[in-house]
Amino acid sequence: MALTLPAHPDPLADRLHDSGLLAELAHGLGGPFHYLLPHRFETNLAAFRTVLTDAGVEGRVYYAKKANKAGAFTERCAALGAGVDVASLGELRDALGHGVRGEDLVVTGPAKTTELLRVAAQQDALIAVDALDELDRILTLHQTRPPRVLLRVHPRSQPGSRFGLSEKDLSQAVHACAEAGDQVRTEGFSFHLSGYDPQQRTDLAGDLVELCLKARVLGLQADRISIGGGFAVDYVPAEAWQRFLDRQNPGDYHAGKTFTTSDFYPYHSPVAGPGALAAVLSARPAGHGETLAERLRQTGVMLLLEPGRALLDGAGSSVFTVQGVKDRDGYGIVTVDGTSLSLSEQWFNSEYLPDPQLLPARPRPTAAETYRACVGGASCLDSDLLTWRKIAFPVRPSAGDLLVYPNTAGYQMDSNESPFHELPLPPKVVIDYPDDASRPRWRLDR
């Protein structure tokens, strides 16, 4: 039996796929493309804000821009008063150009250039300081307004992390900020934490609240903490995910490629998105005392968060056209008009696992047995496979059919963009459903 991993049902996506619009776009654009559903981004943002409100916590949501380069999502942030998390001068300029105010930006990332620090300070953005030399350069900027900073703490639970100030450096940074007086506004602390364990995030957030209280004794503002992102997305049903993990083996992949389960993103998560934030707030730091939400309220500390993938859940998919199919012993190889660079999970030596959906160019009867095939890109590299796994297609794909990879807006669309072989980069198409329209409208992303 073929190993399948269907995504959660999405009636809106089904409606779009049935409309015929994707075939028209594939013809008109002449290559692969990504479609975006910005209203889903708005829904996710509203859900995160609702969790903060329900918990009685003053908070601020910053969209982690690195998760998707599309202007449509940054425009929504500007329109809805959300913040944006940027990590480079280019991202900062792009956010400003799409209408986001400088004061609504938080600048993260390691080893920021002096030019990025200068522009961030000029725009009144909040800067997450990752090293002592970074703080030294900020203190010598001589801006008309004092730069706004968070001091990023190295997570003790992840000693191998390259982010954050060690305990010794953090102490030095706090005292340097206190001595600098009005030269800098030390608004609080932050951390970068890998993984999706809500309790780990709660524990470290509790530590940061205590750091705020100690910093206030030294005269620092210290009234906010940032817990970063790390809110998982639930792509597939629990039973399908567990069955996949239990059964997957080299025979399920082209050329017998091997993956260990630790190579994969956790495509099913019982606590995901806004629910993960609720779990963080309702847990007790270090397992005792008040909940994190109670502690934040008691101390008057604001909670900042920087979700990326979770704000983009359901907000877009990737579409490729089948160029040809060849049969191998027991399975096929489908070649599409793009490359694996457009599904960035390959960057992590992994695989984007939710099953792609085949949209036949013309109706064909469903075969008695599924047709198993991996999916290769159009380049001359043996390793250029969008999907190593032998997908169980309801019919044998044919040239001209469309292949839709679901829910790829978060991190999959553009992290690895490259016009290899002079193949065009897939453009992004913004889809919306006006209330008075019988079918969706579209435009190219700006």
C-alpha cells in the first residue's frame, strides 16, 4: 500500500482549484507560480491577538518577514497595525516601503551591520542586541533619539545556540546600558529558541520577566520581553502523521533515499499556532508559581512575539505544470516546470511531506490502482527532486496537468530562490474573493 500524507481538508482551496483559474494562470505566466491568500494571514493574526486579549496580557505581534518575501503580507501588517520582524537592511527598507512604520519594526538577526543599526535607530525601530560589540556600536551612533534596544539572552536550555548574550556578557550589557543613561532606551529582553516546546518557551520567558525586575532597579525601562516565534503549524491529521512515521522506509523514496524521522518538520502538532501561544501563557515558569500570563500582568511586562510560519498557515500554495512522465520499475518519475529550489525544505536535507494534489488538464477516469511517482525538477541535477517520496496519484500524471503543493506560504516559497538554467523564478499571485464576485480575482504581488 502506498504511503500517503494528505493535508487537512481546505474547502476554499478546493473551490479555487475547481474554478479553472490556476490553469489560466499557468498558461498566462508560462511557468510555476505561488498563489497567496492574504485574508488567511489576517485571520491568523486576529487569532493570535485574541489569545493575548483573552489572557489579559498586553502584547504585540510582529510578523517574521523572513518566512515569506511577498509584499502582500507586509501590506496587511501596515493596514492592521501589526509589527514586522526584519533581519537585514533590505528587509527593513522593504517593510518601510510597504507602509510599515519604523516604530513597528523589530530588528533581529546575528551580527548586524553598522548601516543596519544606524537606519534602524533613525527609524525608531526596536533592535534585539545579540553581542557586546553590537551594543558598543549602537552606543556610538549619536542619534537625535536614543536607540531602542532589547538585550537578547542566550538560552541555557540550548547551550549549542549561536544566538544571545552569555550570562557574563548580559550582565556587562545591562550595566553598560545603565551607565549610558539617555543614550539608549533599554526596553527589555528577548531570546531566540529553536523547537516548538511551549514549556521551554514559558520557562525562559519567566526568566526574562525576572531580568526586567532586576534591570528596573538600575533605572532601565525594562517593561517588555520578546519570546520570538516557534509556534508550530499543524499540516496533517494526527493518525496520518503517526502512520507515516511508523511505516516510512527507503523503499518509499526514489533511489532508496533515507530519512530519519528527526529530519522532518513535525507536520502534525496537537498544539499549534495561536493554541501554542495560549499554552505558553497558561503554563507556569519552571513548573511552579503563577502562570506566565499572571506573572506578566503582575509585573506590567508586555509580551512581544514574532511568528512567521504560524501567521502564514493556509495562506498560500505552490503550483507546477507537469512537463513529462517516465516509467521506472514499479513507479514513475514526474518532471515539472520548476526546481526543488522552490520548496525550501530541501535546504534542510529534508522533504516537504504533505501530499501534492494533481489537477488533470482534462478529465480522466480514476485508475483501479494508484500510480506511484516521485517528482523531479527541470534541471540537469540528479538531486533536483521536489519530492523524493513516491506519491500515490489517483491517475498517471500527463504533460499539462497541474501539481499543487498545499500550504507552502511559510518558509517554502522563496528561501532558496535561484534562476538556475535561466528558469524563471515562480511569481506570486495574490488571490482574493470579493463578496460580490462569483469567482476569485487575482493580481501579481508587488
